[in-house]
Amino acid sequence: MPAVIIHGARDVAFALEVAAGRPLALLSAPGAAGYLGVAGFLALLAPHGALAQGILDAGAAPGHALAALRAGLPRVVLAPHVPAWAAMAALAEGMGATLLATAPPALDLARVDFEAPRGRVHLARWLDLP
């Protein structure tokens, strides 16, 4: 599933509009759990009904990763060097979620001009849309 890095509500709306119902992962910026928080990330996704598409990057903070899993996010990124990684991965699996050691390849929407037609074309190409 193609992924995009979102930084705000506008990014979420733009990505979902261009994807038009096709599969899309909405990835936070690296380590965003530390400054945005789980609640902040959920607040970006919830108005669009996109919680199932969210992937929060917890960096090296297992506490943030645990909070994200408990909040119902299906995928969370946690740095693989964290001593609790294996235990967190097992916990995630038991919750029906996935703990990722690295973020998936993603287009950073901070680099896409939403106002220009080429911005839509660029995102559509990334999403492999016709």
C-alpha cells in the first residue's frame, strides 16, 4: 500500500481526495509521537474516518508506541534498537496490530504543492493512479 507523510489536517484531506478511496497509508513524520502525541495524530485522522490508515512513528519511545497501540492504531513504527522492541512487537500482534522497525517508503506531502495541478499529478503518480 502506498504511503504519504502527513503533517496536518490539510495533508490528510488532500491525500484522501486524490486517492479517492484507493488504499493509502497515512504516516506521521519521523518521531512525531514525541511532539504531536498520539492524541494529536488521532485528531488528524478521525475527522476523515482514517484511523485504520494511520501509521504513527514513535521513534525510540516505547511508551508512545504502547499508547498508540492502546488507542487502536493498526501500525506503529518503533526503532528496532529499543530494548523492548520484541516485547512490544508481541504485544502489538496480540492486539491485532503491527509494530514496524522502519517506516515504509513514503512521499512527504510537505514537498507537494497542493495548489498547483502538478501537485495532484505528483501525488497521483506516487499512488500509481491512472
